[in-house]
Amino acid sequence: MALPKLFSLNPQRLLMTHYLKILILVVFVLFAALTIAGCGNPSGETGKPPDTNDSDETDDSGNVPCVENPDFFQDLNLLIDERMASVATVTWASAEASTDHVVFGFPDSMSMTSPDELVPSINHQALLLGLKQGTEYAYQVVSYSSGNDYCSAVQTFSTGRLDAALPELILSISDVARSAGGYTMFSILCDENYIASIIDNDGNFVWAYDTQSDLVQRVRLSLDRKAVLYNNNNSADVGNATINRVSLDGLEVTQTSFPNMHHDFVETENGAYAALGWDIYTFTTEDGDRDICGDMILELAADGSSREVWNIFDWFEPDLTENYVDENCLKNPDAEDWSHTNSIWYEASENAYYITIRYLDKACKIDRSTGQLLWCVGGIDSDFTSIGEKSILNEPHSVLPVDGGLLIYENYDELAGSCAAGVMVSLDFESWTAQETWTYGTETCAKNMVFGNLEPLVNGNRMLVLSVMGQLDETTLDLETVWRVNAPVGYTFGFGERHESLY
Amino acid sequence: MIRFYITLVAFAVSCAMSRDSDTVVPKVASVVFSDADNYCFIGSLDVAGQTVAEMTNVFFSWTAVTQDVYGNAIGGADSIYRAEILNFVDLGWQEVLDGIQAGTFLQSDVDVFAYCTPQDTSCYLDDFVLGAGHPLTLSENFVQGSGTWLLRLDTRDSPEAVAELFLVPSAKSSETMAIVSNASSVFNVESEIKSVSFSSQSDLIFDWSALSVDGAGQSWEPSDADRIVLGRFDNGADGLGMRPYFFSSLADASWSADLSSETSIHLSDLSNAYDQAPDFISASSTWALALFSGITDPNWPRFLVVLKPK
């Protein structure tokens, strides 16, 4: 049988690929054993799961080293459902039990792969993710069976248009060589509704789901990487707030009630969540009763049970000589919004939560098991002494632990005259000092007053999300902007996060 | 009410340049268009301004708005589902209108973008919120000398605002109400549509490869056209000149095709909503052909001509 033009058959290479797979399997088993024994992630780095590379099964020219054998693949079928027209589902049956994957991409350069199956089987299914809407692609199934590496013929297909009123985003800056690449997910307010969305490094939408909600602030990839999660914080009725799970193929949508949730949530284990929640205390003063709005960390387990992990009123007291702003507390707009906790991250390796408290200018660490407030940096009565000219933390809106300290996003503060920025706060746990050691702001003072966050990226770069400015920036550590996406006027974002791969 | 007017000459082009507008094309299969066949278009958007008291929770009402800036009836003032306020600290009125008209503004260009979802046909200034549902006491920022403030009203039927009004916060004003009316914003259009005659037949090929200037006098590449629409106008195409934006909706019947980089197309490659191609272009009706380019504006014809079959 003649080999197709795209392939180069090299038996030695095929043999090496096989040995490489065995080696990867051994390493995987060892790593899993270590993790189960409690040795996982000792570095203290962020606990986000590692992403996988897109194209580690292709050779240098993007070709697949396999023998074309279409007869090996039966009932090969590609389906695109209009509910998620940029995701393709490929199904097939192999002539014998095998571990397969699909190579796909533009017809002239198939550079992406679905993950290798781990267990040999006859019937197979793979999702093709990261596809632009309305675009022609090609794909090919690659199969590893007993001693043979076969692949199907290359077939082409076209994605459809996503079923959402999406704007045309503008890729303002793109230094492909220096950008981390990957996929950025965020909510975007389009007219009346928020759309949970994912864009690729070209600024093109590759996934979008119209939430039919007027308040979706956080979109995350599920821990099992099979779905997109978003919070519907339901501005009109916070008692009906929900966490929603939409499978990546768009076909399965489930909703979990999470009353009184606001701003942010995180998935702690598969199907279990922690989120910020409203809490209102009534304080009796000489001038009468005052309803003060504060915050809690609430957990919802996969079995539906819930618990309050932490309550700000147990650790801080409002200064009743002050009048706090109203309207921002959606549980009761007449209550005074005192603390305004606004972001949460769960660090699995430490079994701890990190939160930012905007109006107290603090980022805090909380033990998940005990609910103990371990420490806070910034604001009044900080556990850390501030070093340097600039006081630590001003209107923070996101926090992530990294080696040596915290990555924090700070909002624009008109009164203080400070611009929206991403900062690195280095923490010294011996001297209990904190110092701002890295700051990225845009070339003009970014006046992003609402939402926003800072994300570390796999290549060391960082992504700054300027939510209501409708802007995403990726910067190098030496403050060079290497990627920027802008929304046209009228469109705003929620929080954003980046993944190297959607698998 | 003190009113200000600004005129934006959005697209200025001399309508004088023209070849014989009734060119007779020989009876051949191809109808080859030239720049001289293209329509010419002059548009200006007049937007009024109203002075109101600064740092005041101003009341906005648009009960009297019954039509959009082009004069098309809207489905009542209550069809306006969203009001927007845009503040540009460093831009003047004309710069703001230029940017909006050209569609070049980014969200990051706006110093404040806030919106209100009205319960009826009005909003207070402090009803407006930022993205992510964040409340905002906008009246605190609404001070004299704080740049350009523009109020825009949206319906679901149009990608553009149906009415606009500049707001001028003033320390000297005690006006607490701003009324938006049909006269607040008007788009004035002058255009001339030319015609091309040819022998009616079914195997026509339309060829626009020689075009280089669009109807607004801007240079363009004919391969930039991404959509072609053939319209049949049973009562003539006189209204088209004033409203080229509504080419498809004004037509009694239309056939279209998406284009990638083609610069010609066979008549039979056009289709209507029922996936049917036109049989032929009969002389009993008025026909017009338009080319669009989503790069600029998906609804403005870059090329527009009346077809006169014989």
C-alpha cells in the first residue's frame, strides 16, 4: 500500500515511540503512587493541574508516524452538534482493542491531538477541542494496537457558527514566539446576557455558551477537564445563585444551587465547590440598627451537603464610626458593604484558601479544615510589615500563591490615584515582611475599577485581566506586553484564566 | 433647552464624478462593473446636546422616541431595552462620533461605559451600572469639564443605537431632566444611485474585479467583498438611495451569496431563503445589486447599482 504524502514511515522511530510510551506509563504510575502517599506538590506552587502539550505525537514536520490502514477503523464518524458548533466528536471502532487518539488541525498542518486513551478498547470516542468556528479542519485517527501503529485516512470537516451573539475580538498585540499560548476562558457580557467563552491565542472564540444570565463572574475549567463551570450569581435574587457545569461538547448542562454566592468560586474536588457568600449582621448603635454586609467561605460537597468554613465577622470587626457604601451587597442593597471579599483560590497542596478583601485592602490565607485565619497581608493590622515605598495592597481583586509570595491584581483607585495593575508581593515568613517586587500596568493608566485578575502562565509570563475595560494582557517578567486582546466598545469581561490545553 | 448640534460628515465624496449613468452593456454573459457605476453617498449624523446639572442624579426619558436615526419606525419607546452612557475624558464630540461611526472604538478606549436596563422608558443616572453588575454612583463622576458624555439607546432590532444625545454637565445648570426625542439624533443621507443596462438573460455573470473605490469614496479591494445581494424592488428603488443600509429589508425579494475572495459570480450561484436561485432578471421589476464587506460595516453597501434589464 502506498503511503500517503503526509507520512514518513520509520520503523526505528515507531519502536522508539513504543518504548517512550512504556516509559511514560511507568513514570505516571510512580507519580500517582507518590501523590497517593501524600508527596504531591511539595513546592508550594499553585495547585492548578498541569496542562498537557497539544502536539507531542507528531514529528518535527507535523506528520504522524504511522501506517495508513483505513480498514482498521470501522464506522468512523465525525459529529458536530449545533449546540457547540466548534467542537467535533469523532467515534470509531478499531479492528482490535487499541489505545487511540486523533490528530487534527488545519488541513495543511494538523498540529493538535486528543489525549491518548489509557485503556485498550474496541469502541472509541474523542472530542476535538480548540477549533475556531466556521473553519475548515482535517483529522486522522491514530491507533496503537498489538505491535501495529495504524492511522485512518485524513478527512476534512468544517466547524459551524457558535450559537451566541459574540463580538469580534481584536488581537492588538501578538508576539507568538514569546507568548505562552493556550486558551483563555472568561465570561463576556453581550447585551443582556453573559456568555461563558474560551478563545485561542489568535483571539478567536473556540467555545461559547450563552448562560442566559445577567451576572456570570467566573468561568473555570472543571478539575476533570471535561466541562466548563460558571457561576450564575443572579443579581435579582442571590438566593437562586447556581454553579453550572456545561460539558465541553455542550450537550450536558447541570446546575447546582449555591444560595448567596457572590463574585467567585473554585472547584475543590470533582463536583465539590467553595465560594464566597454574603452574610449580614445587624449592629445596634446609638443611632439605631445598622445592617453590615460581610462575607463567608461556603463549601458544597459533591453529595449536596454544605458547611460554612469561615466567616469574616469572626475575625474582623467593622468600624462603626465609619459609614460604608451601600448598593454593592446584592443580598440586601440597603446593607452597608463593609468588607467586599471578591476572589477565592483553593490551594490543594496546602489545603488552604486564599482570598482578597477589597475594602480592607487585604489578601488572607485560611486553613480549610479548621477555618482558622492563618495570616493576612495588607491593610490595617497586617501580619506582615510592609517594606518599600508603596504600601502593600490597594483595592485587591485576585490572589494566587506562587513561589516566594503572592500574585495579586489591584483595581484602579481614583481616590488614591493608583492605576489597575498586576503585582507580585514577596513574603518573608521569617521576618514577616512583605514587599512589592514586580508591577505590571498598561502603558496608559488602566482605569479598570471592577473585577480583574492576574494569572501566572506556564512559560513564566503573566496574564492581566482588565475586566470592564474588555482587555486581556500577557506580559513577560520584564514587563513587555506580548499578547493583548480587546473587546469592542460595549463588551466587558468577568474573571479570566488561561490553560495551555483544553485536554 | 440649550441645544448643540454637531455634524459629522461621515463619508464625503463628490457625486459629480460619473460616467453616463445609463450605460448599455452589450448582450454578453458578463456584466462588468466599473467605479463609475457605483453609487455615491454623503452621510452626516446630527446629534444634539443637552446641558444638565452636574453631580445630579439626572432623569432620562425617551418616551417620545418613535424612530431611529434613519427615520425608521421602532416598535415603540418601550422596545428600547438598554440605555448606555459613555464617557470619553480626552475626546471631543466629533472625535467620539467619528470613532463610533467607524466602529473603531475599543472598550478600553472608554473611560466609563455604564448601562441601564429600564423598566419602562426612562432611567436615572445612578441606575446605570458597570460590567459585572457592579453598581456605580455615576452622578459623583458627572461633573463639568469631565470630557464627553454620550447617552445611547439600543433596541434588539438594530446593531446601532437608535437614538443618541450628548450630555453636558454644568455647574451653572439646574436642569435635572434630559429628554431624548426623534430630533435628538438624525442621520442625513444624500446619495445618487446609478444604473447599468444589459440584456436580460439567465446565464449572467456579475464581475466586480475592476472596482477600486467604494460608494463613500474610499479605496477598497474588490476581493474584500464578503457578501453579494441581488434585490428585486417591485415599486422601484427610489427609497434605496436614502437608506442603503436597509438594502435587504427594503427589497421585495432578495438572493445572496457569501463570498471569500471572489470578484465575480454567476447569477445561478445566488440563492434566496429557500435556497432557490433567481430564474432570470426580468424587465418588469426594478433590480439592484449590492456588495458588502464585513471588515467595514456588514450593512453598508460598498458597491450599489440599479440593474436595468432590456
